Amino acid sequence: MSPTSTPESASRNQDLPFELIEVVEVSRTEIEVVADMERVVCDRDGAVATLDRTPSDDRPMPTLPRDQRIVITIDGPAGTGKSSVARSLAKALGLDFLDTGAMYRAAAAIAIDHGIPASDAEAVVRETTKADLHFDWMKDPPTILAFGKPIDHRIRSADVGEIVSPIATIKPLREHMVRKQRIIAQQHPRLVTEGRDQGSVVFPDAAVKFYLDASPDVRARRRAEQLIASGHSADLGSITAEILDRDKRDSSRADGPLICPKDAICVDTSDLAFDQVVRTLHRHVLAAVGR
């Protein structure tokens, strides 16, 4: 870059409402280098590092062709924005959206509402199977139903959040859920699915895998805001402790533990705007399918 200045430009500068320090000539090559500067947002446990460029426009993101069959997984701990990001990414790509976390929350709600302790694994599995969990795909986002009735309003309650992690450790329940999720993928072969074990266990051959992460403090704040927005009370300290405890349990459980798949693209969402996260994932999907 080389600064230039002429008497004519100096004269014009006197009429400007600000001080022009210098004028520079920038080559197209230099512009392209600056435009291509990206930053690494995460490189965790061998995962592929994600490079993120802050979007500078609101141009619509292209969808995938209607005949494009693809499964995209988004894993990560609670409070990283998986559900919201997965839903927006699916909408941008023209795909269906599956919230597997809602399925385990539904099982926890069923156990509570039927007076079944989380320790009674057999009863939890029996009642959850009887409930025939499925989604109403005519709604956006799809509404989860149990016993033929929508229970979305119930599964985000604090009492459900307190026991969903131990409920999710029940091996026969996880096996039941994995079967249902794979059936859903057969019925909806254009799918963005999010959860704790989607890329590692349920869909190990998924075309594109993501792992979203964020600091515990950020995740706790997001969870508190979510609870307050839904009309529930929220104690930030308790939520933070609950998230840390849940991270430990989710990562150490024997069946379907929370891990970052080695071939996943990992994105730390702590300091990223929501739109940045969605556009970053969207760009990687297009690159993966050659568009």
C-alpha cells in the first residue's frame, strides 16, 4: 500500500468535516488478502479448526438442491445455542430440523409427571415407550408430542432440567432414542440434527459434523435468559453449578458420552453473534457438498 497526496486533494480536504490523515492506493490483490483474513475460533481435542469471517451483509444464504440427501449433526454441551443454530441452519439450507435434546427432556417430563424416579430405569423406559414420542413436522420448529399431545411447554421447565442428565444415562432409553432418531432420518433424509451424541453415535457417517462450545458462564447466562423469557425464575449461580455438574456427568457416562467427534468442525460461540455462527456453519456445509 503506498500513500499518495496532491495539492488538489489537500485543497479538497479543507472542506471535509473531518481530518483526512492520508489517502492510500490499494491493489486488488491486497484487498483480496484483507478480505480473506479469518480467525480460528476453536481447535479442541483434535477437531478440525473452524475459521470464521464476520458477515458484512444480509444477503440470503443459498439453500441446497431439493434432491440433496444429507444429514448434518450439531453436538455440544447445554447452553451453546445448538437448538437455535440448528433450526436456523436447517431453514437457511431448506432442510428439516431435529431437536434430539427435546426427546430426552420429554422422557424426563414423563417420568416426573408420572411419579417415576429417575433411578427406576425400567419404568422410565416403559412409560416413555408407551408415550410414543414423535414430532409434528407441520409446525416450525417441529413440536414434540407424547401420548398424542404437544409437551413443548413442559420440557423446558427447571424440574425437567434437573433430572434430564441422569435420565439420559439410562442405556435402554438411549438405545430406544437412537432407533427413533435413525428412523426419523430415514423419513426425513434432508436433516439437521442436534444433541450430545449425534455425530459420535447416532450418525457417525454424517456428511458434515459440528461441535458447538462456549464457556460455562456464557451458557449459564443464556439458560437463565431462556428460563426468564418462558416465565420461569432463574438463579444464575445455581444454573452455573448445574451446568458444570451436567457437563461432568454427560462427558463421563458410559453410553453416548458428550464428546467432540474427531472429524467435527468445532466452533466456540462464546463471543460470536448468532448470525455469525449460522453463517459459519452454512459456509462449511456448502463447501462440503461442493457448492
